Amino acid sequence: MAGGNLSPRQKMINLMYLVLTALLALNVSKEILDSFITVNEGLENTKATFKDKMDATYAQFGQLAKENEAKYGNAWKNAQQVQQLANQLVSHIDTLKGLLISKTDGVPLDKVLGQANGVDTVLNLEHMHLKDNNTHITEMMVGSEPAKPKSGQYTAVELQGMLEAFRDKVKASATDDPKLQASADRMFNFEPRRDASGTMNNWASMNFYHVPVVAGITTLSKIQTDIRTMENELVGRMLSGVESKTFKFNTLAAIVQPQSSYVTVGGTYRANIFLGAYDNQNAPEVFIAGPGARVDTAAKPPVIIGDSKQLPMNGSMAVLEEPASSAGLKVVTGIIKFKPVGGELQVEKFRTEYEVAAPNLVVSPTKMNVFYRGVDNPVSISVSGYSATNISPSISNGTLSKDKDGYIVKPGPGPTAMVSVSVTNPDGSKKSLPGMEFRVKNVPNPTPYFAGHGVNDNSVKKTELMAAQGVIAKMENFDFDIRFEVLSYTVSTTIQGNFLEKPCTGPALSGDAKAMLDKVKSGQKIFIENIKAKGPDGTTRNLGALSFKVI
């Protein structure tokens, strides 16, 4: 816009232009609104399809309960409760949609809500005039404070409470079906989440605060479809769960039971192959013994002594899931209970074993395969496909002992050491594997330090010299935590033209050496020579000499 002095009329025109531009920027395009209408129509069709399917399921369920009350009665009563709650929710949401259309377009509610073919209907969004209006949906569902949505009749808070009650009913009716419970939690999740701007927002405001009314109604239609989906899944499983109690064999399957899933070169793969018969419409009950429990095979029928856990079923097969918390051989024992048609309860015991191996990346830097004398060299020895109990390692030069985290190697005097392994196969046979050669070395010499200074330093302060206690030997850049004992050294310097030398035994300065160093002045040099230290391997090392100029 132009600058300078403007007339009041021109200023007003400019201001109106700015307001119009802002309104255009906020306007939702017709194409987007039409998309919501299309999506909503599809959701309405899906909802009607689910309603027809559920009516057929309920009719079948009710007829079966009428014919056999003892078998189907309890499940049918539970299914009727789910049906009632779902119908109430869907009807309530239809009322919400009708009220939103009525308030937005100013149409009487009875003109919005109706019936077609015995099914409740809501006026098609295509016939709305103010599709992008967001005032009435905000006032009715949320209120003026999005962070604190209002409560009461026909609000989002009320709807959320009803949906939570439906979700809890579904979960209570599916106590033996954790997958369905998890699905209900995911489908009816009302936790705050981030909106498009990245701001955390509550469920009510995310869906109904300042959104076009057609978008809000489409969201409500999606919720109705979720309700019918969950209702269909739950009641269908209720009915199939009752039907599975009539036991019969109607399916054959080939079963391969290997002795071991791992076979090494030179070994033999062995497996039992047989036919298994089961009823794919009747699931048995499978229990496994808990920690410290066992199966009493002497009892008739077999029972589990101690704690037990019932396994979840995938059709007619139990799903065994055991967390692999530690490596090694694991044994699972348990019982299977089933009742044949017209017969008595049958109980069979079972036992299975499996191996847990820790994930292991082996990288062997051949130039660095070294054992050091005089220290404990920790090593990890494993063979893919074999548990630690079936591995027997040995060493050619030195000793190899078991440790809580693996093995400890203490090499002998030779220049090399060969680590070999023999393994025990599942059939009991033994097999030797190629070994790995390691070089054997002495621990490297430590670095001597005096007054906090080492071989790379050439000066020492007078104050540091006076505070010095003696010589220490440090292992630098070495992975083992070992210590060298300083045995002896000599300290020398020139005092008033006379060269003096004082021997020291052990790491500490002798009294004579301290007295001599007290007389050293700035500019003089001191020498610490013939430094000898004893290592953990028992050898005596010559660590060289240190020299410093006093400053």
C-alpha cells in the first residue's frame, strides 16, 4: 500500500482490504469441503453395512441361545449389553450431528433427522448451506476455552465419557483376548496429542474447536464406524468362542519336530515328522508350569504343582512367548486340556526345550590377538548353535578357568598359546573345532613420574620439587588395571660445584635425597636415574631416567 498522507476515506478502504485478505486466507476451499462430504458419505454407507451385518449376527446368536440356553445363555446376555450400549452411542451421535446441522443452517431438527428403510438417518451434508461455518460446533461441543472444554449435554466431554464407557465394556467382555483389548485402547484413545502447529491439545478441542462443521460431522461419522467395527469384532468372537466348545478333529497337519535347529558342518540333522490332528473350531486349554513349579506325571490326570500360566490361543494353537532374559538352555513343561464330543476331560503333558543365545558380534583383529603374562586376560568363548554347557575350551600354554562373564586366561612362558574348543552335539557325540592362536607378551613398561612430571617434561618448579614425595610408575593407555612397584633409583645434582648422587630404595625419596634437593636453586638441573620397578609378572624392569631444570 502507498505511504504518505492518506485521506480518511482511503485509510478506511485500505483497512477493509486488509480485513478481506485475512478472511480469504482463513476461508476453506470448496474442494476440501466437498472432500469431507464424500468421506462422510462413505462412512455412512459403511456404518449401515455394519448395522446389517450385526443384525444378522444378533439374530443367529439369539436363536442359538433360545435353542440351547445352558451353552449360549451367558454369552448372549453379554452380547445384548454390548448391542444396547453401541446402539445408544450411535443414536446419540446421530442426534449430535442433527443438532449441529440444525444450529448451523437454522433448519428445524425434525427436518434434519429422519428414517429410511427402518434406519435412522441424518440430512446429507451435501444439502448444507454453511458447510465451512465453525461457530456453532465450537459453541456446542467445546465452548470458548479450548484448554478447558465445557461439560454437559451434547458436548465433546460428554461424548468422550460415553466412548470411554463403551471401550471399558469391550475390554471387560474380552478379558481373555489381549489383542482385542489393545485394539480397543488404540481405537478409543483420548490422550492429548500435538496439533498441526505442534501444540499439545486435548481430544475435544483437536476434533471440534474452530473446525468446519462438515469436518466435525465427518469425525463423528468416523467414530460411529469405529463403534460398529469394535461391536462386530467383539460379538463375533463371543459367538465363535461358544461354538469352539464342541470338540472334534477335522483337520490334519504335518508336524516337523527337530532335535535341534542348529547343525554345524560335519553334524547330522535329525527330526521327527508326523501327522497332527486337531479341530480348527475348538481350542484346547494349554498351561505351562511357572518358575519353581513342575508337572506331576504320577497323578492321573497329570497336574501342575505350583504356579501355572494359561497360554493365549491363535485359533486352535497355543502361542508360547517367553522373554529371553538370559542365555542358556531353557525347558518348558505343561499340560493340555481338551474334552472330546460325548467324552470326559482329557489331559496330556508336554515338554519342550529351546536355546537362548546372546547376540554376538565377533571381530578378530589378527595382529592384536595377544595374551599378557602376569595378568588375568578375560575372554569370551562361544560357538554358534551350542549352549555354554556344551562347549569345552582348552589352552596349550597356560591356564584357562571359568569366570562369571566368560573365561580367564593366564598364559605361560611360551611365545604363543592355542585356544581350542570341543562341542557336544544333540545326539551326544563330540566334535573338535579348529583352534585360534594368540601371541603371548610381557606387560609393557610403565612410565616413571617425579613431582607430577614425566619423560616428556624438561622443567620442574621449585615448589613442586619441595613437595615431591618420590617416583611412581604409571601404566598409560593400557586396558588392564595393573600396578608396578618402584624398587630403587638415584637422585643427582650439582651443589656449589660438587656433583652429588643419593640412592633411594622403594618409591619414596630418602632423607639424604630430600636434604640435597632442598639446596637446589633455580636454573640447576636434577637427574632421577636407574629407575627400576617390579611388574605383576615378577620381572624387574629398567624404566630409564628423568631430568628436569628447576625454574
